[in-house]
Amino acid sequence: MSKLRITWRKSSIGYSNDQKKTLRALGFKHLKQTLVHEDSPSIRGMVEKVKHLVLVEESKEE
């Protein structure tokens, strides 16, 4: 199964509360934090909503 490495790169100041809550739902607590999530449609949807604030890298787990 593939995983997504997601890094929070840009501050959410000035963006809507929905986007701030999405970052929190992904598990971010502070800027420049990197998290790894299983690749799923729900995670992809959340990442799509905040794609301008995060960097996403795909990795295959073997």
C-alpha cells in the first residue's frame, strides 16, 4: 500500500476556518511538520482542499 508524506509549508493565517480545521484534522500542530498517512480517498480530499499550504510526496512501502 502506498503512503503520502505531507509537509505543512505555508501558514494558514488569512485563510478560511475550513482550511485551518482541515490542517488540524490531518494531524498538524505546527508549521514545517511532516506527517505520513495511508493513501485513501478521504486523505486525498483533505489534501486537495489545502494543496496550496502543503507539500505532498508519494512513497511506496515495500
